[in-house]
Amino acid sequence: MKNLSELGLIRDKKKDYVNLRIEDKAEAKASVGESKVRAHVLVCGGTGCTSSGSQKIIHEFENQIAANGIAEEVKVIKTGCFGLCALGPIVVVYPEGAFYSMVKVEDVEEIVKEHLVGGRVVKHLLYDETVENDSIKSLNEVNFYKKQRRIALRNCGVINPEDIEEYIAIDGYQALGKVLTSMTPEQVIEEVKESGLRGRGGAGFSTGMKWMFTARASGENGKYVCCNADEGDPGAFMDRSILEGDPHAIIEAMAIAAYAVGADQGYIYIRAEYPIAVKRLQIAIDQAKEYGLLGSNIFGTDFSFNLDIRLGAGAFVCGEETALMTSIEGHRGEPRPRPPFPANKGLWQKPTLLNNVETYANITQIINNGAEWFKSIGTEKSKGTKVFALGGKIKNTGLVEIPMGTTLREIVEEIGGGIPNNKKFKAAQTGGPSGGCIPASLIDIEIDYDSLIQIGSMMGSGGLIVMDEDTCMVDIAKFFLEFTVDESCGKCTPCRVGTKRMLEILDRITKGKGTLEDLDRLETLADGIKSSALCGLGQTAPNPVLSTLRYFRDEYVAHVVDKKCPAGVCKDLLSYKIDVGKCKGCGICAKNCPVGAISGQVKNPYHIDPAVCVKCGVCMSKCPFKAISNK
Amino acid sequence: MSEKTGVAFSETKEQAQKLIEVIEKHKNENGALIPVLHEAQEIYGYLPIEVQQKIAEGLGVTMAEIYGVVTFYTQFSVNPKGKYKIGVCLGTACYVKGSGNILDKIKEKLGIDVDECTPDGKFSIDATRCIGACGLAPVMTVNDDVYGRLVPEDIDGILEKYM
Amino acid sequence: MEMVNIKINGEAISVPGDYTILQAARQAGIDIPTLCYLKGVNEIGACRMCLVEVKGARGLVTACVYPVNEGMEVFTNTEKVRIARKTVLELTLSNHERKCLTCPRNQNCELQRLADELNVTDIAFEGEISKHEIDDMSPSIVRDNNKCILCRRCISTCKKIQTVGVIDAQGRGFATKIGCTFDKSLNDTDCVMCGQCIAACPVGALYEKDSTKAVWAALADETKHVVVQTAPAVRVALGEEFGMPIGTRVTGKMATALKKLGFDKVFDTDFAADLTIMEEGTELIGRIKEGGKFPMITSCSPGWVKFCEHNFPDLLDNLSTAKSPHEMYGAIIKSYYAEKEGIDPKDIFVVSVMPCTAKKFESQREELKGTGYPDVDAVLTTRELAKMIKEARLDFVKLPDSGFDNPFGEAATGAGVIFGATGGVMEAALRTVSEVLTGKSCDEIEYKAVRGIEGIKEATVTIGDLDVKVAVAHGLGNARALLEKVRSGEADYHFIEIMACPGGCVTGGGQPIQSAKVKAEIDLKAARAKAIYDEDRSLPIRKSHENPFIKMLYDEFLGEPCGHKSHKLLHTHYVKRDKY
């Protein structure tokens, strides 16, 4: 490809084809242009749905469609993630936008026969929320999607990520074209700065400023742009989904960034645990090279840019920018002190720009739609949207993108569909091992960078784990600390030894061996580590402990003083008892007990021998009368 | 002081040739070590001292540094893995939904601990970080097969398939 | 360098713009504690001892790596800083085997000193302490990870300065440790035993393999004739172990102390250095006259020899075949001296006091048993000698001076003495070779071009009508760089001197250990070398071939340099060693 008009030709050729499946453009084009295609079957090929067998469903669709002789008219497209992972595998049929959830291979035949051949939507297989009074609601009206605003995720679940022309059809690479042919690097940086975009990977530093610093650094021997796709926060997977569903958006944004800061080589550092994302990214890079969108003299300009993938190898700390660069250089991924900042001395001591995937995913939209548009979304100091990975004790686990300023209540109750099993919302954890807990009392908080910091949590990369009354907050703090201890690189003392000491204290507490002095010790250590650790991982490692201590101190005290775990999680503090009033003497518990700790006579209340009981909890889960408690 | 690998190292000609090619391909790249280790582990399944020596020689990196890198990243292993690699996700979403119990059950069933391999070389267990299938939590994998929405009682049936 | 104005604790100072906060503070006379920091070697901000507050900065910053900038305001002594430093120190101590009373670094430990200076009276965060096997299989170096605090000074020294890199960090998090590949012993790697890691270690995690017990036992054994020899570098550093200023010459006190310890004879390795010059110089002249292999490279540094065997086996023929001085001496003692004194060589126990740990390894080499017995039976480091002197309750500082024992002369030559500093062997050789080749006595004997602490020194020396191109490298990183040039044909030297340790023997791995703080202020290499050159200047004879006892030895016993007997007793050969 040599110029913008060639890009335009590809776009125009493919545009109508893709429009068939874009909600607001899908004024049911029964037959589009010259092609005979009248329907698209979109099957989610994200990691979640792939794990639940979507690949087999694609094959089955292809077979059935061929068998019914409609292969010319109906196309099966493997897309990225739709977001509603809880209901996977997901299949969406356009132009109707019929949203089939938890599809099984056996269901495919019916969908093909009834819907694709017969033209009748198979209502009993639809996601129940999309059916109202016998008619199908648009997805945008469904609770899960209604309050979302998809900017970073805009193409996920819409296009085939392995086909560059589909990306081009929806204005892909237009932003790069615009930047290279009509904007100076300074103008690009100004636009990004003006948009108010802040880093989506952690601390929320101004993206435009970062670009500016890197642009200003002298780079006679070259500069680099890097993409941080080392998404390590357990429970966060938006970066993976973006790369799986819309890899070209990242490639295009990195090229724009490279132009703005004056770099000609880029690296995407991605976890090796994301094989699908790696594969699609590689395909996308190869296609971009083939189309002349990477390489030398892009769009016939002086600008050249190459992009390579570097695989992580299982170290959370490599998400920290200096560690990431040390790892790309081929070493142990240990952070180094700043200054010097990467903008001045990064990879191989050269100026380096590093942004994370989600940050880059906003760039083309800012260029195409302008900073003003982007600024209109969000709160005063946090512009745009944020993607959250919703998980834990919540109905609609999955990926959601919300405007900054959306309340936690909206996310949990509306988008998330509430807590399953009629349990009570207890807290939400954001920011993963660097973040903290938001207690139920703060559920109306409007989420943005600053509000989260204020309450002792942080945005982090956007994991949002919901916890109910059965979650023990001490145990959760311990879980995160175990993670940090495991992932500490071992370079600096406070993190290497300090987090370990904190974990030892928490372990004592969950085993009923803690003292009130231990709580003070925890706080002293936490403060010390926060102010003295070398990198962001260490400095934020105490946050889960500090925030649970802040909001759930009672629970700690219960463990320490009463030797009880109110949530019934910490095994050493549990004692299983049968409520003689409720027990009907059915004997199911005794039958299921793996160690024979339960005895009794049928129709009389049973008894658990605490000396034998291993606290596995099987009896409690099997008791039909809820007669067994453990608290 | 003993070397950690108990199993004697052996390699095929093809493996040796492939490693030479991999080293040759990356040799002049900046930061070649980690890509080479990834590919070497692809070839051999693990990274025994014999393989690390070849890499040290080929890339001009010290053995101590390679070993330091290999032991830093959890994906690299100096021990052979089982024919069936079981991974239990201990990401937050899975943990909150009880993946700890799933792991305990598997350990009990196979009589080995995390990072260990059964004596017959069939199974090894890894506690993995989030594999991104949070919608299916809790999740385990056996090689490329993914099992989701698990309860401990499912484990027997799943492992049976590979016995 | 442009100056910048900063304030430390409210006090305005002006410092060069490339300074760190630590440098600036030290210039202002304000002390900041450090542990992992080793100037020019290890500047990684890992231990977090040097935390200070900087106005406007997020959290505390590490002074050792944080650059100053105009208008910066630093506070080194606030409540926050004190508490943070103490917490960090307590955490470090909480995973340290605190057996200070029986530690080889007792009273010379940077961690111990900090615990005292920071007023640590209790460790609030006790917990699991890492347990490690001690690696004592190397003849030179013991690694005890139970004492290690993971400052990584040893790693940087081994990897960056020496480019040997046999130890590195492995594992991660709390399980991080320093070790060799696959947990091997140092003895099973290409470690060159130079002991620079020991000199870098702030605590007792690295120390020499003990020889004091063997030496005490020999001294106590009535059937043994125990002879001791001391290397030139020992006399300019030993005093430091007794609180004397760096660079104090204690040759006479040392000789007295050795006699009081009960050695039957106290010899000076300087004599053997002169002997080395005779042999090596003759070898060089031979190569020049007969067109031998060039460049010829010195072989008196056993760390360097082992390095060459592992890394440059193709250059082994370039090494001089001359043994290192103390080994030559051992061979002469067990042959000529034994014969002369009528002692059965099997009853002679030769002890070498060396600034070096690699000499311990060297003394065990199979090739160095030309008399049928090991040339040298035990090697003590300077530190070990100091320990023995203390153990014997000698008040070293007050000891009177005395000379060395005959029959090899009570005083050394200047040429022998300067072996202790980088460039010294080269200079000593040039003093002799130039006179032998020209047959004329030279007045100008100080070859300044090969002196000094620059890593690689080059010179062209005109001897008669011959331009002799020489080079000197000290520190194995420099040696490697120089040899790569030789290997590629880029350099065409006649003669190269290489010392494994940066600075040469005066800063060898067996020398008294000075703290990082002292080393940041005083360049030990220069300070101790100055004492060496002072000693040289103080001696009446400064050329090896003018040493009357050397003449005597050749007349009475050896015949001629590089002759038959010399080859049997004073020359050796080398072996290619695996690198992996």
C-alpha cells in the first residue's frame, strides 16, 4: 500500500460487508452490494469461549451451513470477546443481532435450520435478557451492555481479528494515515495530551506527557516504543481480549506513537500464557507488513516502523515498566531505580515510550474523533472509559467498559446482574495485588483514578472482583499477599523480606495464632514497605492488607481475639456442628464424610466428632436441611 | 551439591539440530536469551544443564546468568514435565470460587505436589496464574483441554480420562 | 561539569551536576548509611539503606543512585527516614544468620556496624530464616549463603569487573539466592578463585578457605621445619588489620611477628620475584632473539592463569612458563635450601603469606610438585596472618623491626617489591631485560608509563635498537578486552603483564577488607601502590639481576636462567579447562 487512497479503496470494498453486523448500521441489508451474503454468524473466539468449546461450534456451524447449501449466503466469523464470558460460548447472528448464549454443539443444527434457513430466531436458545414480550431486544438495551460505552473494546466481538481488511473496513489505519500525512509529531502529542488520556495500566500518568518526554529526549541512536501486554493482575484480562479481538488497533496506535516520539522500532511484551492473543497479534503484524502499514516509508512518507513480539515467561513484576524493559533485554525481570526514567533511558539505555494495551486502544479514536470528543466522556480528571474484568461472586462475569464516573453500584447491580444465590454484597476488590477493597458502604462511589486512590485502592489494570458474605477479608488479604510474595523479584529488601513477614503474620492470624500486636506490626511493616520498596509492585504490595484493615478491622479482631472466622473460610478457625433442631437424621452427611467423622442413627440428630473432622465442608454442602454450620 | 534433574538427559539428532538453528537465528539479536530459552523449551520440554550449556556457548552468556534467568521465570523449568500437564488456575476469580480446593483434590488424587511429576512421568501439576477464562471459574487445564465451573467431585472423572 | 545548587538538611551546597545525593551528602560531611552500594561497581539501589527524603518526591528515594538537580531539597535525618532505614535494617537482619561472634567478619562487618550505628536493639519482625548449604569445596573460597544479604556486590564484581560471572542471583522473592549454575560448587565452575567477591562482600558470606589451622599444626609439629615467605603486597596492607593507616609499610614488624609466631625461617618472596624476572626475562629475551611466540604474557597471577585456561586456551602458549614467585621459592627451598641445610625436604613445610586466594588453589596444582613434594604446603592470606598474630596475642603495632632470614638476604630488591602493584612485574622485567640486552647499566629505571591504576596501559620501550611494545592489564575485564585484541590480531605486543585483580596484588582477594565507605573515599589501589613504590625507592638494590643472592643461587645451584635445573624446578605448563 502506498497511499491513503489505496486504503480507502479497500475500505469501500469491504465496508458494507462488515456493516451488516454493526448494530446502528444494520438496517437489515438483506443482500449487500455485489455479494450474496445475507447473514453473519459471529462466534466468540476469545479465550473464555474457546475454553468452553467455541472452536467446535464454529466447525459445526460450517458443516451445517454447507449441508444446507447456504454457504454462499451465510458466513461464519470468529471474533474476539463479546464481554459476557459467564454465558459463553456466545454466538450472535446478524442482521437480527440474535444473541445466543451458552451454545452447545447440539444446538447448532437447530439454529441453522430454524434461524438461518427458516428465518425464525430460536428464542429458547437466546440469552434470556434479550427476550422481552416475545420480541428480541437490541443488545444495547440489555442491562449488561446498556451502561457500557465501548471505545477500547469497540471492535471486539465485531470484526474478524485475523482479517486486516475487516479492520480497514471500519476505518482502520485511517488515524495513522491522517497523522502521517497531515499532522506534525507535536500536533499528535498535543492532541493526546489535550484528550486527558491517562495510562490504563496502573498509576494513571498522563499519556500525552509521557509521549512528550520521550519525544523531547535526544535519540540520536534510536528510540523505542513498547506495549505492555504483560497483564499479570490475577483476574484482569482486558488487554488479552483487546489483542485477541482487535490487534490492529494496537499496531496502529503504536505506529502513531512511534511517529510522535520519533521511534522506528517497537516491541509488544506479552505473556506467553496468552497463546491466542500471541497468534492473532503475529498474524496482524504479518498482515500489516504485507499491506505496507508496518515497515519502511509507510504511506509513502519518510516514516518507518517495525514491530516485534517479545514473550514474557511468567513473572508478574515484568508488568512494571523498568522490569519489562530489563526482561526484553534478556535478563531477570528486575526493576531498576528511577530516575533515569524510560523516556530518557529505557531499553538498551535509549529513550523508550511504554504504554499498556488498553491505553493504546484509545489512541486511534482520539485521533479520529478528536480530543474534545474524548474529553466529553468521564469525570473531571479521568477522561474516557475504563475496561473492568468483572469476576468473583457476580452473575455476569466478563469484560465491561464503562465511562469513568460510573458508580460501583451500577457496575455490580445493573451491569453485573447482582450477586448470585441471594447473597449480600460485601466488597469489591480493584487493582489486584496493588489495590484494595471497596466496602459495601462505599458502593455509590463514582469510579475514577482519584476516587479509588482516596479510599485506599487503585484502578490498577482493572480487575474488579466482587465478594459476598462468604468471603473472608483476612483470607483475601492473605491471598493477595501470597501472590506478591510469590512474584516479588527479590531485589530489594522491603519487598523480598517485608512482604514475607507480613504474610507470616497473616498466616498466624488465619490460624488463630495472631495477637493484637500483630495488627500493629502489620501496619508498621505495611507503611515501611510502601515508602521504601524499589518499584511499584513493592510499594503497593501492602495495599490489600491496609485497605482490609481499614474497612474490615472487626474481621481481623474476630480472628485474633475470638479465634473465629466470621465468613467461615479459615479452616483452622472453623468447627462444624450439626444443629440438632434442624437435623432430620437422614444420614447423608455421614455417608459423604470422607473421614468418617459423623455418626448417628437414622431419624435421630447426627453428631460430628471434631477430633476426626478435617473441615472439608462436604457435609455442609450435602445437607438438604442446612442443619450444619461451621462458624 | 547435586544437580536438580534426576532424569538422565537424552536428545535426538533432530532436537540438537533444531537448537542449533534457533541459536543461529537469534544470535545477533538484542536480548536473544529469553526467546531462545522459550524455543529451546519447546524443543526439549524443559531446560536441563546440557541445553543451557549449548545456549551459553552459542550466545556468549554465562551459565550462571542463564540459570538465574531460568529460575526467575516460572514458565521455564529445569525439570521434565509430565505427559499430561495439569494446570490449576489460582487467579483471583478462580480462587474466590474455590480453585484451592480443586488443587488440593488433584494433589491428593495424584499424590504429588505442585511442580512435581508422578513417578511414571504421566502427570505433573502447575499452579498457574490467571489463564483468562474467568467466566468459567474455577478452571483447570490438562495440556490443551480446559475444564471449567469445577467442583472437587469432578476431578476423579476428569483424571480418569487420561489414566 | 556544571555545578548545581542543592540543600541538604537546610544547608546550601554546590555540587557537580552528575553527582548522586550520596556523593553530595558525603561532600557536605553528612553520612548516609549504605549496604549494597559499591562505588563504580554496584550501584543498583537494592538494599534501601540509604533512603532519604526529597522534597516533592513520591515516597523516599535511595541516595546512592538518585541524581541531584538544581534546587533540590534533601533531608537525611527526619523521623520518617530514621524509621524507614531501621525497618529495612531489621528486615535484613531478620533473614540473616546472626552468629556474629563466630563469624569471620566479626568486627569488620558492614551490617554489624550499621546495626550498632542505627541503634537496633530488637528485631520486631522475626520469621523464617533461609537455610543454605555452605559451599566449602573450593580450595580458595567459601560461600555461606546463610550470611548473605543479597546486596549483589559479589555478582557485580565477578560479572562486570572480572567478566568471569560464575555467580548470579537465582530464584526470586524470598527464595532468591546467589549461586552458581545448577547449584554447583564454585569448585566445579570456571571460577578463577581471585577472591574479589570476598573483598566486595559487606558481611561474612564469602571468605577464604581457612589455612590457619594447618599452619598452627605444622608449627606445633616438632618434626617439621616450617618456613614462611611473604609476598610484597602483604607488607603494605597488613598494618590495616591492626588499625594502622592505609598505605603503612610494616615490613620489619611483619618479619618480627612471623619469627615470634614460631616459623623456623622467615623469607621474602621478593627474592623469588627477582628469580622470576631472571627466568621470565631470559625467556622473553630468548623469544626476541629466536623469534618465539608473541606476545609473551606473564604467569605469576594464578587467577589470571586459570582465567586464561578457561577462556583463552588458544593463548596458553603465550604464557610464560615461569612459575609464580612463591612457587619458585618453594621449589628452591625444598631443593637447594634443603640440601644446603641438610634437611630432608619431606620435613620442610613451606607457608606462603599471600595477598591472594587463588594462590591457595595454585599451590594444589599437580604440576607444581617438581621436587616430588608440593612446592608450597599452605597459603595464608594477609587476613589469615593477621588473625594468627592476634591469636598469638602479639601487640603488632609495638613490635620492633627485623630483617628476613638468610641465606637469601635480609632485604629485598626494589624490583621484587614492585611485583605487588599493577605494572610492577613489567617494570621489574624491563629493568633487567634492557640491561641484559644492551649490556649497559641504565640510570632511568622508573617506567612510569606502566604504573598507575588505568585499566590497560601501553608503552613502547626502546631497548638498544629494538622497540619493545608492552601492555599491562589488571582486572580480568581489562585483560579480556586486551586479549580479544590480541586474538583478533589487532594488537601486536611483545610482552604483556596481566594481574587478575584490579590494582594488582595490593588489592588482591586476600588483602585486608575495607568497607565500601572507605573505598568510596580512598582508592586502595593507589594508596597501597604508593607504599610499594616508596619501598622500592628506599632500597639500595632495585634491579633483580643485581641481587647478590640471586647471583649466588645461579652460581651455586641453578647454573643459568632457563637452564636444565630451572626447567625442572622453576617452570611449569598449563592445561585447557572447560568453560561450561
